[in-house]
Amino acid sequence: MNDDARLTALENKVQELEAMVALALRLISLEKPVSALLQNYGASQAEELAVHAMLDDVAHRAEQGGIYTPSFAGFEQELGQRFPKVRGDREFVSLLLDAMKIDRPSYRALHAFTVRERWR
């Protein structure tokens, strides 16, 4: 096998491996999309836990309704307190709301609430 053929074979193998890694990362992110999003934005473990606790609380309040009903402004403020890096980042908030759609059941219910309340 000459050097050109060997180099071409190695390049093809690298492309194949890159595709497999990309697929694996997509599959992992589907398993826990909110966690994957937080990690992609550089959240520490403490920040990730704080955001999940906040989402659980907001989901519970949305389910309760009445005077406990969360607002979008309050959601953004609480998110910024728990994960300061994304304070004021509308793109992140949009991605987070989308990720909730395919995460755990309580987050799916919260996503449905955000759609009904037009949080965008």
C-alpha cells in the first residue's frame, strides 16, 4: 500500500469515527437533553443541580396554578440566579424550553405550560 492510499484510508477512517462520535453525542443528549444543554454551556455540577431543582419547582408551581403560577420574567430571573453565565441569553432560554419538550415527564408538562402561556 503506497503512502497516498494509506493516507486516504486513514482520512476515511477518521471521518467514519467522527460521524460515530457525533451520533453517540446526539443519542446521549436525547437521554438527558436539559443536562446536555447545561453542560454544553459550561454549567458546573452545582449549577446543573440548581437549575434542575428550579425546573422541578417551576413545574410544580405551574401544576398548582392560581397565585403560584410562574411567570416568564420570574423564570428568567431564577434561571439567571442559578446559572449566571446565561443571564439575559434569550437563545439559551429558547433552547432550554425546547429541551424540556423531550426530557422527563414533569419537564414535558412544564413545556406544555410554557406553550399555553406563550413564553416566547
